[in-house]
Amino acid sequence: MGNKIKCSHILVEKQSQALQLLEEIKKGKKFGAVAREVSTCPSSKKDGDLGYFTKGMMVKEFDEVAFKLQIGEVSEPVKTQFGYHLIKRLS
């Protein structure tokens, strides 16, 4: 795969909501379940799964954080023009 990674994400409008969801995930709530319940991205139907992508395919702010995550790690909220993302690296 080389420089391809696979991530899921949760997209919400407000930073406060993203922070609250992150706390729920840290306490054991399943990332995919949260994505299905609240994410505004169409990927929510697939537990937030964005599939494989390489550097430059996502918006800059998202890319920078996603490629620094360890597998299984969930990011702090990341602001883009779409809203606030929680990103989980899958591979």
C-alpha cells in the first residue's frame, strides 16, 4: 500500500459537539456507532469509513492530521471548511 492510509471520520458542525463525542468515544462508545448516529457526511452510512487515500486527496487540514495518527488512534477535532472532524486511522 505504501503511502495509502485508511480512515473513518465523524463530521459535525460545532467544535463543542466534536469534543463531547470524543469524550464519549474515549469512555468506550464505538466510533462507528457514533458516526452512524451523528456524522453529517454520507460516509456515516459506512461507520464513517472513507476507504484508502493518499496524501493530497483530502483537504489539507484533514490530511495533515490523518497521516500523523497511529493505527487505531482518534484525533482531536480538526476544523476544515466542512466543519469539525474526528478522524480514526484504520490502517
